[in-house]
Amino acid sequence: MSCPATIKQILRDHKDGMAMPREMYTSREVYDHDIASFWNRSWIWVGHICQLPEPGDYFLFDYGPESIIIVRDREGEIRAHLNVCRHRGSRVCVEQSGRARAFVCPYHAWTFELSGELRAGRAMGPDFDPGDYGLFPAQVRIFEGLIFVCASTDAPEIDAGLAQLAKLTAPFELANMKIAHQANYPVPANWKLAQENYLECYHCAPAHLDYARSHSLKNPADVEALMPALLDRAEAVGLPRETMSISSYEGGPVGADVYYRRYPLFEGYQTGSKSGAPLAPPLGRLTGHDGGATDIQVGLINFFLVYADHLVGYRFVPRGLQETDIQVVWMVRGDAEEGRDYDIDDLTWLWHVTTLDDERIIRHNQDGVNSHFFRPGPLAEMEWGIRHFYNGYLRMIGADRG
Ligand code: FES
Ligand code: FE
């Protein structure tokens, strides 16, 4: 997609290894272009098959001005449709989730099948062909039960990366999970600042005291020292002896990257809990807790942190130029029972307090970036994830440095 000249002008002095200029986080034109060129052409993790057990079950996923209906159709297929009526554009579905026999537009009652086809347009005359006016389809990929959608017809090819990832994640049996809790943390900041914060652990030591107590990622030397023992323990509980795997990471198709990395928790911590004790039964085929954490990234905007007994999914969803929803989803084994096998407050404690810290630092970041005195500074070595994001992002919006 071509990039408007005004945005290229904003980026004219941007250099690899530097933060991006102020206007990338303050300009309405950049935001609109982000939605059209980046979000509408990215694979987005929207949910899990456990949310759609029966035909007719649906939920909405909204970002920017867009809304997508994710539904299980009569044949049991999971499909996605743009939630925009083909008559005069109303939202067709206005409930966030539910079970439907068909989608009836609330404006003039055009009725769409679960498959997206228009069943009938009321009083449209003999020449009207409903076949021409089905809902626009979005693309769907299901990876181990995790549902990804892409609004564009030219979605990035992602299957090779997912196939590589599947070999590593198989023991977790991600398809066999359920959502224990979801929370939304609105932050008054541009989505890119929220996402950039997730992509680096340079801030972990000063900003996240609880996280820093148990997770070694804030200090590369600790990761290295603790890794050999983690790999032994991982193998003993049934996980692959693998520290990092990257597919199409540099130079591959934009938005198709898949990243997998394991890192150790400190001694005494078996999972991301306050006390270090397990929080839930081990996932999938695991025979116990190995005291490791697994970072998974699919494309440029989908993040998962998998412990031996739960998964935490992260999304940074644009709602406006400086309005972002940090959406956090906690998942456990499909057969785990609340009260018996896990406690919601214990399960969610770490990433609740950590996300509140993040909300605060991201908000202050946006406040500072809004100042006319902000000049982009150099990125630290530990901020390599942001550099990588910029490279992919700039290519997607059509403004890469060549
Ligand atoms: Fe949907 Fe008219 S806008 S039926
Ligand atoms: Fe953080």
C-alpha cells in the first residue's frame, strides 16, 4: 500500500536504531493509515475456539473503526465477516457475543446467513440479486484452537511459520484450553506506544518490581546462567529442548513472523505466581512445572506468554488516535475447574499488577511524546524488539527505508 507523502515527510530523518518521531503518535493521518495499511492487513488474534462451541455462536472483535463478526456456521466452520451491512452500512450485529440463527440488520432488516450470504433484502424489487450483497468475508486461521483473522484479501502468508511453531507448542495442547479471565485496561496513548512497551524488558527492572522478582528476562546474564538447568527440567516435564526459534524473522514476508523463546524463572518460582507455587494443573501433556516461561509472537501484534500451567495472551488494540485497549486473556487447561483447580485472584495477580504498572508508564510516555520538545532518542540494546517492530511496521505502511 502506498504511503502518503506527508507521512514519508514525517519519517524523513528517522534512522534505524532511533525512536520514531512525535507525529507518528500524534497525527490523525498516521493513525488512519495505520488502520488501513497495517491493522486491516495483519493477522489478529481474536479469541479461542472454546468461545464458539455450537453453530450460531459468535463474538465481535473491534479495532479502530472496524468490527469483525467471528461465528461458527451451520456446518461447524469458523468464519469471519466484516460487520458492515451491504445496504447502507449499518453494523449488522450489535451484541458483543451471543448465539444467532442469522444476522438481521437492525436498520432495514436485511437478513444474512451465518455464512455471510444475504438471505433476503426486504422489498428490493424483482431485479435485486441477494447473491451480490453478502457480508464481506475476513480470512480465518485456526492455530491450535487460537483464532486469527485478517480483514484483507491479501493477508500475509503465515502457514509456514505456524507449522514450525506447532512442533514446539504441541505439548501445551493449546486447543484444549479455556478462558479463565479476560480484562481490558484502557490507556490514553497511541497503540504503538503500548505495543512498544510490551516489546522491551529494558523497563522491567525499574517499573515492574513484582515481575522482576520472579522473571529473569530483565537481565540477559541471568537468563544465560539459569538456562541450562531450565532445559533439563523442561525436557523432564515433556517440553522440547529449545530456547529460541524464529521463522521468517528478518527479510521474510511482512507480518508472517513467528517467534518462540523460552526463559527461566528464578529459583523457587514454578510459574508466574506471587509465592512461586503452581497456579493450575499443568497444561496439555506436561507432567509437571519446569519453572520456565515461553514467549510466543505471531506476526507483529499477537503475543502469548505460556507458563507450565497457564497462558496469558496480550493485544494492544487501537480505539482512537490516543486511545488503546490493553486486552489481557488468562487461559488454563480445558478441564480445570475454578475453585478446585485454580483461583482467579491468584491466577491473574501478576499480570494484573504488571499491566497496571504498564498502563501508568505508557500514559506518561504519551504525555511526554505529545510535547513539542520531544526528540527521538537512541534505542538500547535491550530494545531490539522495538527495532524489529519498526522494520516490519514501516514496510507494512509503505514507508520502509528501502
Ligand atoms: Fe442494513 Fe439497511 S443498512 S438493512
Ligand atoms: Fe511492562
